[in-house]
Amino acid sequence: MGWLGLDDTDTVSDGCTTYTLHCLLESLPDDVEASIPSLVRLWPFAQQRTRGNAAVAVELTTNNEQTLLTFLDEFWNEHLQPLKGGVGDSDHDREQSPTDPGMVWFDEKPDEASFYFDTVQRHVSIEEAPKPTRSWGGQGCIGAIAAVVWPMHSITWEAIAWREQAQWSSKARSVCEQTLAEVAQNDETFMSRDPRTERSLISPRGTCPVLFGVRAKTQADASSAASALSSAALTEPTIGMRVFATNQASDDHLNEVLESTVQSIEVLNRGTTKIRTDHGDWLAFAQSGNVKLLAQALHPGDRIAAFGLEPMPGVIHIEKLSLRHAVPMRVRPTCSECQRTMKSMGTGQGVRCPTCKARHPDAWIEVNRQLETHAWVEPPVDARRHLARPLGWYRNGNPVNPGNG
Ligand SMILES: [Zn+2]
């Protein structure tokens, strides 16, 4: 009995850690039983991250651990070791690290949930990780260990189906759109389809074995959605499907809420907005929808709150944003007779209506801005991270665990 973890067996253009685990589980010795595998998303800014930045783990039960370890040795030598150093063809804009696969075996699950939280919230080194009973390979062991120690405190489910090998090099995927529309109608599934564009969110865009991964709040809903999609006539053939327990939509990557006062706003390329605050620069990205729009409506002096990631000290990438207090806006008074905006007559001289010459002693008056305070905004579904928990899942500001096995 023990736990197996696996990570970094994919390059950007081919391979996939979930498929590697599927193949391993399909070829286990007869007397080994596997539990439901886990799929754990890690810190989005990890330096040596894999495409989906996900590691996998599974609990294996056997009366003959030595036979299992011999099998794992052979599997490693035959299938995983050769992947080391691979770099796929890619049109991704980020720099790739060569694949450095890792596999770990723990004969007992270590009680080190804090290491899991470290790996979703910051960069970690292998020296910080709990020591496996056995380990194979390099950097990938970090994610593999994180997947093993994940405490499963907040679970969602993803059913992944893989396509025939002849299709792996193709970016085009055939998944029945009608069935996907029905799957997306089920409130127990999430992030299946973009409600605005009706575009599918279940299939990766690159070349890899995954045909689709459909997410749900329950294991049963993930499984039935994947079965419906796989068996639809307009879906291309699949060679296997598995349901994974995941940390997706857990918000585990986010630390405590940050509050600060706006100093200035700067709109950058494509609408990405930099909010200079008393606590560093907070960035609302171009594709972040309502987050970006709220950021652009802010004024110096506004109090704001955010959840976000800090890829480098003093820079926050906003994932959830809320206006706590809006400073009033200063405007010139309006003439009560003509409704014209009054004009300044010089410092300390008040203002005057340009039409009827009526005067007002105050050069500025304060009006409330038409902005909702204390509501939270988040990016649209197609711009959210796998780890991001939808705002609709929070009640009274408290996370609601949707996972129920
Ligand atoms: Zn007037």
C-alpha cells in the first residue's frame, strides 16, 4: 500500500502526464489495485512548469510491494526516463524548459499538507519536499510529491478522455457540440463552454493525447458527462477515459485578501491596467473582463481589495477585485437655471455660468460615482485559471466546498 506521484512527463507539443499515468495504471501487475487518481494543478509561475502545470498521483494497494517496485522501475526505464530533455515544437510565447520527468513512491502518505500549499503558492525546491520511499528522475519529483501530499480538502472532478495516437499531432479535435451544449446545461458541470461565445472550454488547443477534460462538482457528473461526450456519433474515437479528483476551482493558490489605497491608474497595452497602490503594483490583464473594467474606473484615493498572485515581490496579478470605498468625484457646479457647467473665474474666485453669468462660490463640488462597492468581480470563464474558484461558489465570502465524492 502506498502512493505514487508523477510529473513533468510532457513537453509542450506532445505527451501528457495524465495519459502517462493512464498507461501505467493499465499495465499494473494483476494484484495491484488503484484508487481514483488525483490531478493537482501547481503554482502557475513555476519556473519549470509543464504545459498544464499539473501533476498526478494515485494510491496503490498491493500485498507485494516488491513486485510493484520492480514494475515501477521497468516502467520508468522504458517509458519515462527516455522523455528527459525533450522539448516540443511550440508556438507558445513562453520559454520552455526541457522535460525533466519525476516519479515518486511513498509507502505511506506523508502528513505534509503545508508542502502542497507551498507548491501552489510559490516556487519551491526539492530540498523542501518530504522524502519519498523511492524516487526516479529530476525536477518533476517536486510536483509528483505535491500531488501525493495534496490533502483533498476541496475537491472537484475532471474526466479526461484521450484520442487515438494517429490524431495526437493534430490541433483539430472533433467533440460533438450538441452533446457539449447538453453537458454545459447541467449545473453540476463547470467551465465546459463559454456562455457568451458558446466556444468549447473542454479541449486543449495544442497537440497532445487529450481529446477533452470535462469538469464537474461530483465524480458521477464528471463520469456521465464524459461518457455522453465520448459516445456521441460526432465525437472522434477515444482510447480511454478516467476521472480524476482535482484541486481545480479550489483557490488554493491564493493567499489572504489584500487591501490598499489607489495612488494612480495606468492603462497599458491592449487595456491591461496597472493600479499603483500603497502596497505595490496590481495588474488587471487585458483579457480579465470586469476586473480590467473596474480597475480602469478607479480613482486615486479609492480603497480596493484583491486576491491575486505575486510572481515577483511588489507585483500582484489580480484574480478577484473589489472596490471597498470610492472617493467622491470633484466636478464643476452646474448652473441651476441653464444646466450649463460653470467655469472657473480664477483661483479663489468661484465659478460663473457662461450663459447667464450666475455665480457659485465653490469652484468644485463632490458627487458620488456610480460604482458598486463591496461586490467582487472576476475574469470571464475563458480567462480564469484552472485553480480559480468561481465567485458564484462563495457564500457570504466563505468558500463552499462543492466536492462530495
Ligand atoms: Zn446659467
